[in-house]
Amino acid sequence: MLSPQNLLQAFDRVTDYWSPKVVGRVNDQLLKAAKLKGHLIWHAHDDADELFYVVKGRMRIELEQQIIHLGEGDFFTVPCGVRHNPIADEECWIMLIEPASTKHTGDEIIPQTRSLDEQLA
């Protein structure tokens, strides 16, 4: 049976910073809930755009030529191939929308890197 989901309640599944959880799917795009604090790593997704939507808090996305500041309700799409570094000085809740094939930290592997299987758990 089909039923609605609550985005705010989906964040209950997110227990670690920088560890997104898949909370929905639209065609080949995954909707992921994530909690951010601190910084991740400079990385790029060579074959996919990545949308950041801020649900709660504030964050910034460093790009090589500029810094994007986002607050609650703001969203920004990082175009494919653009190196970026997401940062949140305080806890920030975001929804990511990206293709299922998108690697969490692109080709960069760090302790916070999560596989798709880990994001589905």
C-alpha cells in the first residue's frame, strides 16, 4: 500500500554526521536525508549534478571560485564535475537529490565515505 512519508521524521534515521540515509526515490534519483557538522572533503561527481536542500540550520558550499551560503528552505545544485566542499559550522539537516549511481565523496575515499548499501540501511 502506498503511504506518505514525513521528511522531518526521516531524520530520526540519521545518527551520524555526513552519513546520508536514502529516504525516497524518484525514477533514478535518490532522496537522502543527512545531518552535517564540520566539513567533509573537496570532491566532485563527474557524471551527476547534486542538489542540496537545507531543511534545518545553515551551511555553505565552497566552490573553487565562490562560496554559496544556504539557510533553511534554500537549495543549490552543484553541477556535475564541479569540485565542492560542504561545510556546516553548527548541525544542519539537508536533503540531497542525486542519481543512485552517485558516489558519496566522488573519487575521494575518507573515513566518512559511505557506500550506497550503508546509505540504504
